Amino acid sequence: MNQPAPSNTEHSALRNDIRQLGRTLGAVINACEGKAVYDVIEKLRRAAVKFRREGDVKEGKVLERQISRLGDDEANSVARAFSYFLHLSNIAEDRDQNRRQRQHELADQEPMRGSLQHALGLLQAEGITPRKVLRYLEQACIVPVLTAHPTEVQRKSTLDLHRSIAHLVEHSGSTLTPSERKQLEQQLTGLIVTLWQTRMLRREKLTVLDEIDNALSYYNSTFLTAIPRLYHDLAEQLRPVRGTVFDTKTRPLPAFLRMGSWIGGDRDGNPSVDATTLEQALLRQSRLVLRHYLEEIKALGTELSMSRSLGTTSPELLALSLASQDASAHRIDEPYRRAAIHIYARMAATALKLTGQNLAVRPTYPAPAYQTPEDFQRDLQVVADSLDLHQGSPIGQLRLAGLLQVVSIFGFHLATVDLRQSSDVHERVLTELFSAAGATLNGQAVDYQALSEEDRIALLRQEIHEVRPLVSPWINYSDETEKELSILRMAAACREKFGEAAIQQSVVSHTETLSDLLEVLVLQQETGLISPAGDDATSAGLMVVPLFETIPDLERGPEIMAKWLDMPEVSGRVRHAQQGIQEVMLGYSDSNKDGGYLTSNWALYCAERQMVEVFRKRKVRLRLFHGRGGSVARGGGPSFDAILAQPPGTVNGQIRLTEQGEIIQGKYKNAEVGRWHLENIVAATLEASLAPATSLSKAEDENMAQFGAALNFMSEIAQHSYRDLVYETPGFNDYFFSSTPILEIAGLNIGSRPASRKANLKIEDLRAIPWGFSWAQCRLMLTGWYGMGSALHRYVEQGCEGAPPTRAKRLAQLRTMNEVWPFFRTLMSNMEQVLAKTDLGIAKRYASLVPDRKLRNSVFNRIQAEFELTLDLFRQVCQHDLLANDQQLRAALGERFAYIDPLNHLQVELLRRHRLNQEKPGNNDEEESRSQRAIHMTINGVAAGLRNSG
């Protein structure tokens, strides 16, 4: 996110907030733990600050020595103290961001980059009218998708306290009276005491139902407020100038921005997700949104007090009023209130029908339930139209307009829940089904798993055209097969109950072949999601979405999609059931773990460009679903820049992207912060979709042959460098598991999903999320830069075929790429942030945990050499030092490193003790448990301090 540089006054305001929170925390620790513990923490804090600010090696040794002398209980208190200080600093920084945005708007300066106002201004300058933007929004689709991927280490109780503290900090200021200020300070102290005395860590592993509830809490705090406000602001900016507010018509904008979720339906590698969790996800989502509607209708009835004797109503509104069974004589001449009471009764009946619970908070009467959200919206629109026709438009803008918009966005389901499963599971299920049914191909019995790809496609196509069922109710299948069939049947039932928007996609992880996609069509046909071919070959079902994850998968992806779209069985479905749109998901995590930072990003970029051409030739609209994580290695970084850096033609008003782990909390902790991040996504999508070719993109096209050749060469070098270290260095597996807290992270109760796909200790079987999270904990984060130095160095010094002839010209070319090519500039900018957070001194302390001295030195020296080379080449290409152009982030990191560093040093010490204790015969379980808790607290604090480590 691009922000204006903070002034000295703004820096002072941020520092004042941090100091106030820090002083309060210190007072709480002193009162709760005693002066001796407080003095230990304060001594460590002073040494860490002095070491970080002055680089005094002596102070660094003092810090290490002090930490090594801590007893277990003291270590526990130190870990909590520094972790909570970083939590509170994050709150202050978020408040500062909101403050600077408001001051920028109040100063009537140029619109901030990333804002809707800035995006619409750019479009207007290019001759794109508000009417054209509105037409474009009618077919646009922008969907942030919340996932339960486990990098959020904070408990919901802690996050709720953060929200309360943030609310108090937000309302502190110079306008408070002395008594108000004293009361605020007392409340703040009370909340921080509660925070200190609240258990930081979960005792039990999260269940999927816990994850569903955690995600739903963001709707009440953020989405149900922020999204309608964003629509309102956009509508105001697009509305033509009219004479008075009475000319405003209460009409919702097209619902182009919606919410998605994987929680409850993503079963890839998570044995806890099943038909029950899918049903519960949608039941709980529906319960939340229907309760919201009831609250809003109740408030609406209170507000719409207009008397018929003082105004006129439309015949439709009068009919709605007359349908009400409200018997109060006081409201006999208040048709709007009577209409609201009837709408409330119908919504109460709807909630009872869909959730099985009476959600009404006021007495009501039996009324017909709404069959669809559109029915509900029609009644609301009757009220709005009557107001508009009779000088009541300003009344409609108070609450009714927002409610109409909310219904168009959230329906009765709140968020679309995706299904996701690995292609390997689908393959095993169909192997069993075909075998049990005695399926044949060309007159021969088949073993599906043993078939060639060509024969698999033939068998699946044959089955798609079969009317008779493949699944028999009289056959007992394996648990895995029964589970898969059950969740798909539940999906069909939920779509029937909550509407088709409740579940729309089936994502196929590890898509490697065309048959991986056809398998899902067959399974849908067998479970009621798609009608048999004899009824309607194009009947609505779930869109089959391939997920291309590894480097080879990304390279094969365009060819697979060409074959998919060319199949008659598919092309008809795409045209009719999918409105001419096909979605493709791209995985950032596994491709990074597979090939490293540069190769992953370049493979993704190339796959996208090729996809555009494949889809253009077939006249199908491409919707890309970006599987982004929090860390730069997993596609993280500012969403605004990431969207604008996509290849031309790949956005086109259609984009879905995952929001994962601690990033959900970071972006959507409250309505103000959440609204800004959502605005960034919408603004970037509009710019990328509607802005005609700028000089920058023209320069990219004109130089793409040379740029592409350079990236192809560098990608090959970077991938070789990365894989040579990670997969081909003898002993690297041992180095990783010894020098990082990966095993301890696996024991941290931060999600329902296992950290590894298999029980053994191999990097190949680790999930990409804990892989990157572990490197962040030890401050190396090599997943976000390793290989870049070698690649840039080789290109500058050696070049490739077609490259400029001299070193100076090759370096100049890289500098030009950084200036004119959004993809390369974003690649370098994101890497810059990772390099700035990397600390080799601390990383070397983690390396000391590797028992094999020769292995330790060999691997660490290679990592150090590559880091120094990468940093040197970054400076040469970008022509500035790290974060020289982002003083705000540089200052913030400088402050927070002084509090992250002690946690890293403490974590190393605790890991050393814990591992030694495990080796002792008859080790004490209670001591080991206490040791693990302390380690987990340091993990919590480091993650909070780095903010985007997952």
C-alpha cells in the first residue's frame, strides 16, 4: 500500500501512542508479576534497543548472556512481555495509518494511489465515463476468499481484546476532557490487564468449527459494515450531479464485490473436513446474515415513522402494509412501519426455515418465508420506490439503501464456500467406483488407476454420457469414497437450501492432467450436482477449477485448459451454465517451494500470458483465482501493486484471491482498516481492467522479447541455485529441521490442518506454509530471495543470447525493466521488504542449533554468500539502499526490530534447552510442557512483529 511520507508531527503521534501503550503494559507487568520480573524485562529491553540502534556488539553479547541466565518462569514472562508489546505496537501503527489517510482527505490533497477516487480519476482522464464503469461492474467479479490456512497464531480471545484496545486508542485525542481522559486510561489499563492475564496459547488444536466461527467474527466487526460503505462511496463518485438530494434513487449497485470462503469445504489434506463441516459452515453463515437482516429490519421499522396523513404512498407499498397482521392502533396510519413489520415476520419465517432456529428478537406472527434473496429484495425495493416517488429519498439513504445493497451482496448464504480436494483422492474414488460397477472400455474390464491418460479420458467421457448411475446404494464403499460422495451430496443439498451462490466452485488441487478435471464432472453427476446427460447436459453444477501449483503444473496448464475448453462436454457448460466464464487457480506457495522466488513468479506470469491467448482464441472469459499467502514467497505483498503487475488482459474485471492466516487479522481487524484494503482491491481491478494501454505497458510490450529472454535466463539460474541448496545439498534436510523451529511450529495449535502431508521428516512432504513460516521465524526468509542474487549476477556479468553486448548495457537494461515493467518492479519491491527483514546475525544463532559443525558452516556460509550477492545486485539494479524510498516502513521496522530481536534470541535459547531435555532419559513432562509453551509464545511474538511471515 502506498502512503504519503509521514511528517514529524505524524511520527510523534505514532510514538506517543506506542509509548502510552508500552507504559501501560509495563505498569501492568510490574503490578501483576512484581518488580523483580519487571526489572529483568526492562533490562533486556534497554539492551535490545541499544544494540539495534547503535549496533553495539558488546550490548549484543550482554543481551545473549542475560537471556541465557533466565529461568523457565522468567523466560515465559519475557516471551509474553515482548510479544504483547509487539501486539500493541501493531494496534498503534494501524491507528496511525487510519489517521494519515483521514488527514490526507481532510487536507484536500491529490487522491491517494490505491483509492477509488484516484482510480476513477485516471479512468475519467482516459475518457471512460461513470456510465461505462457502471456497465462494466454488471459483469465484474471481485472476491476475497478467506481460508483457514494456519499462520494466525493468536487466539480469538486475544484478537477480540485487540479490537477493544484499538477502539479506545482510536478515540483518544486532544478533544477529551481531563475526566474523559482519566476514564479512558482506566479502561485501557483494564483491557491490558485482561490481555496479560488471558492465556496466550490455545490448549487444544483448533477444530474446523472453531475456524468457521473465527472467520465469521470478521463479518460483524468489518465486512457487514465496510463493504456496504465501499459500495456507497463508489455510488456517490459515479452518480451524475443532480439538483438536490431528493433526486437520488435508492438502487443498489451491481454486486461485483462479494466474499468467498474455503473454511468447511477445503478438505485437501485436512481429514477433519467432511459433509458435516460443510453443512455447519453454511448454517452458521446463514444464521449470521439472517440475524443481521432481522436487526436491520427492526431498526428500519423504528425509523420509518411517516404517517399516511402527511404523505402519499405507492399502491405496492400500501398492499405490503395491508398484508401486515400488526394489530396496534398506534400504527394504523403508518404504512411504512406496518410494511416493515410484515417484512420482519417473513424474514423470521425464512430464518426458521433455513437454520431451524427462531432468530427473531421481537414478537411476530406466522408469515410465508422468502424463497430467495431476490424475493426479499423486491419487498425492500417496494419500500424504497415509494419513498423515492414521494420526496422520501433522503429517508431511504439512512438505512434502507445500505440494506438493499447488503442483500444483493450476501444473499441468504453470506459467502460462497468453495470445495477443494486433491486430484489424487478423486482418482482413488473413481478407481473404486469403476471397479465395483464392473465398468468396461472397448469391451474390456478396466482398472482406472492403471489406465493411460488417453484411456482415462475416453472412459470418463463415456461415463459423462451415461444416464444410468455409477454409484450403487447396495454396495459398501471405503471410508474415503463414502466421505467424498457424502460431501458432494451435501453440497447439492446446501445449494438447494441456501441458493446456488452458496457453493459454486470445486477446486482441484494438483491438477496435472485433463482427466483430473473430467473426474470431478463424473463425481458431480453421481451426487446430484449435475443432472444426468439424458436430462440436461448443461444443467447447473459446480464450476470445475484447476489449481496449477508446481512449476511443471504451471507449464502444462495452458495446454490442459486448451483441451478442456475444446471438449464438447465442457464448452456447452461453459457457455450456458457458467455464462462464458472459466476460472483457473494459480498456486503461489508450492511453486515457490518447488522452484524458488524468481522462478515461481516468472512461471506464474508466463502461464497467465499463455492462458490469455488460449481463452481469447476460444472466446471464453478467463477468471484467475490467485492463491496468495501472507509472505512475499507465497504471493504476499500489497494487493494493489500485485493486481496492477498482472500481465495485460488477465484481470478484465474478474479476480478472486485468497486471504490467509494472520493476513486476515492484519487487513480486516476493523471496519476502517478493512475498508481501505477492500478499496485497494477494487481500485486496482478497475485500473487493470479499464485503463487503456499506458506508456508503461506499451514499453513492456515493445521490449517483451528482450525482457522475456532475460527472465527466462535468470529464472533458470535462480531455480538451479535454489534447488541445488534445498534439494541437492547432502544434509540440508537435517540443517533445516535443526536450525528452524519447524517441529515446534507443527505442535502449535494454530489450525486444524496438519503441517505435513506425510508423517516423515522430509522437506518434499512439508506444506509450503510451515516451510516459509519456519524460515521467517529464524529471520532468513530465504523463500523470498534465494537465487535472485545468482540470477542477476550471472545476467549482468555473462548475459544470454540476444542480451545487450556489454555489462554496463545489461545492467542498464535491468534498471529499465525496473522502471517500466510493473511485474519486474513488483518482484524487486517485494524482495526488498524481505531483505530488509532478514538478519544474518540472528540467523547465525539459529544455525548454531545444528549439531554437525561442518554441515552448519557449509550451509550457512552458502546462504550468507547468496544474501550478500542478492543485496549487492539489488542496490545496483534499483539504485538505492533497502527501504530508502519507504521511510515510513523503514522507521517502523527499526522500532519493532528492537523488540523482535530478544524474542529470537530467547527462542534459540529455549529451543536448545528443550532439545537437550528431550534427549535426557526420564525427562520431566511438566517441564517439557512449560518449555514448549515458552517456545510457542516466542513464535507468537515473532510472527506478530514481522506481520506477514505466513
